[in-house]
Amino acid sequence: MSDAIIDKLRDILRDSSAEDRDWDSVDGSTTIESLGIDSLSILDLLYDIDQDFGITLEAAEVIDIGTVGEIAALLRKRGA
Amino acid sequence: MSGHTINRRRVVVTGLGMASAIGVDEKSMWANLLAGRGGIDHLKCLDTTPYQVEIGAEVDREATTARLKSLRRRPIDRALDLAMVAASGALEQAGLASGPPPYDEQDVAVIFGTGVGSAQAHHTAFSAFFEKGVKGLRPTTVPRCMYNAISSGLSIHFRLTGANYMVVSACTSATNAIGTAFRMVRDGYAETVLCGGAEGFFDPFFYGVWDNLGVLSTNPDPARACRPFDTGRDGCVLGEGAGALVVESLRSARERGVRVRGEILGYGESSDAKHRTSPNPEGQALAMRRALADAGVTPGEIGVINAHGTATRSNDLCESQSIRQVLGAAADRVPVVANKSYFGHTLGASGALETIVALLGLEAGVVPPNLNLQRPDPECPVTLVGSEPQPVDSPLAMKNSFGFGGGNGVLVLRRIE
């Protein structure tokens, strides 16, 4: 089942990356670590979330997050 | 050959890679050059409605995206993307890296030139800033926009652990970068250097500033617009592109058993110290003389000159005067060729693409035609290659590059027998 928040996160992650990987397969269970996202890329991700969802997340809120699905859950909790 | 001291190493080219409007591979590019097929057209990547000029030399987007995909990359910034395509070709040919990552770490330096830099990243950042203020700035704006995004991007992707930095000197950038790489290898500071230049500036702002400068051809026929040394010329045509060369010591190349594509024999540089945009024949001649002295070659030994040849009246007259100053009577027989009528003026990449063409010409013993040269300008006192490929026996070529700001760079190249 398509999840609009996951879809949007997938687009964000793909568009800010120079890496060509199978982005279509990214889903809620995909780990952030497996996407090669480092501490600098996390800041870009928070920036894109702020621009696209209008929700400002702090780095401390996502520092322990493991998967794309967990970010989506956090965004849902914040009204996305 | 009196210019070489015993402790100077011979420097050869073992890899050539390109992203140009006439090909992203050597075979296509060379075939188009010999056939007189240029790559200048109406621009597709940019809405040219607001501009006076609507033509340019674009590199095939599908071809570059496919090459990037083979490197497991997506387009991220046009200048970096084109550099990546050219570098991958050069490294593969030199037997240093091929196929997708991961690659093994190698002690190879990266010295690249650019005039404009990461135009796309700058545009994105400025647009966001003017729309949203500081809040609009992406956290990674610095690494995306820094001029060395190109050299560091190549170093990181291909895991090249030698020095990496950019040379920024307008249209002389790539020739300065190749000259710097040549000196690094010749004098023992590096064994192998990936060098060249990249430019990707078909962007609403950067295209606009060039459109506004009044140096571009307004000829409505793209195929005939760029006419170096022709009386019908009316300015240059912009092009995007990148050229990459792997240079290393001859000893290293022989030990590795790789094919040598040519030798860099000498390099000279100078500044006009006169004007921001108007060239000066004395300054250009000084760089040529220094390159010839560095190579230990007399002017009369040069077999062909690959000119800067922008197709502005100012450049053509000045460059032909400076060539005449240096060559004297030999200018009556040494053929001069300009390549920008094929792939446009690629600014900080031009020296790399044109050095590649010069090396291919030496190797093949033939110089590609001067595309669009129908009526040679009698005010240009040089001998020009005509509309057909011209056989050249001499193993020596000279490559000129000159830039806004008055910087001049010249390379002397030799065929390896």
C-alpha cells in the first residue's frame, strides 16, 4: 500500500543524493544507515523535511532514528 | 631538445576522456571532427526567450546520465557531472579505474580547471536565499558550491589520494591545470595526475551574464555561427563540456604497460597585465616563447598550432599577431586550427578538450578541418587549416589558451613514436 509520507521522503532522499541506487525500493523498513546518510546529510534531510512538510525537526529528535518508517511516524505525530 | 635537465622526468598522457557536444567518447568525437560535424544548436536545456542569443553547444543529456549511472551516480551539478563523465573515460583508458565503485585507493592527484564552477548549485542556493532568506539555505550549500566541489568530488568518488585542487583562470583554466599537472610529474611532486577542466553553466543567471557581455555570435544559424578566423565571424558561441587527461611519468607508463597517447614537452604562462578583457599580443607571445623554451623546441619545429580561436574579432586578430611574432616566417607554413566551431567555447574546459584534439591529431598525423572557415580574414597573418582534414608529419604541436583577466597558458605537445 502506498504511503504518501514515505513516498515524499523517498523523493527527498533521492533528489538530494548523487548516488544512483534503487530508490524505488526504499520503503518504511529501509534503514537510514543503509542509505549512506551521514551527519551532514541528516542536516540536509531535516532541511528538506522543513521545506517540503513545513515541519521543523531538531537533529536531536532524529539522531537515534533507524528507519525511514520511523521518520514517517515522527512526522505523522507532528501533524503531517 | 636542450630544455630538459637530467633530473626532469618525461611526462606522458595515458588517458583521455571527454564530455563534449560532439561526443562523450573519443571515437565519436574524433569522427565528428574529421567529418566537419559540429555540435552547436538551439539550446534545449534553457528557456532562451529573455536572451539575445539562443544557441550553444550542449552535451547529450541522455548520454551523460547513462555514463553517470554506470558510475552509480545521479546528476547533481552539471559541471561536476560532466567532469565525472570525462574523468571516468580518462581513468578507464589509463587502466586506473573502470566500471562502478568501489575503487581501490590510488596515489593520483586531481588538478582541474573551471571558470564558472558549480553554476547549478549556486543558482539553487541564490534562488532559495532570495525567496526565503537565510532559512532557505540548505546546510550543505558550502560543499555544493565550493569551487573545489569538482576536484574533491572526483577525488572522493574515484578514491584518489594525491593533492586535489582547482585552477580558476577563466578560459585559460584547463590549460593552466594541465600545465600544473605536467610540472608536478616532471619535477617529481606526483607520479600520476588526473587533470583537465569542466564547465556546466547553461543556467538562467550564468548564461545571462554572458549574453549580456556582447561577445556572443548573434548569427541565427547555429551550425554556421562560430567562425574562428573567418571574415564572417561575429563572436563566440558558448559550450558546456569537460575534458580529462591522465598524465604520468614515462617510466610509470612503461612499468604499467599502458598505451601512451602523447607527451607533454613544455608549458609556458604569462599575464598581459593590461586589461580585464582585451587580449594583448605581447603577453600571449611571451607565454608561447616560454612554452617553447621549456620544451627545448624552436618555433620553426612546431608542426601545428591549436589556437585559442574564440571567433571574436579581438581574439582572432590578437592571436594571429602573437603567433606571427613568435613564429616569424614559419607562420607562413605552420597550420593553425581552432576547434570551438565544433563544441563551442567551453571556457574553463576549453584547454582540456582542445589539448585532447591536438593529441589525437598528432597521433593520427592529421588535423581536423577549420569548420566554417570560408573566407580567411586577411588581417590574420597566419596559415589556416582549410575545410578538409590536413595531414601533418611533424610530431610537435602547440596549444594556446588565453583568458579574461589577461592570463595566458601554452602547452607544447609531442607524438610518441
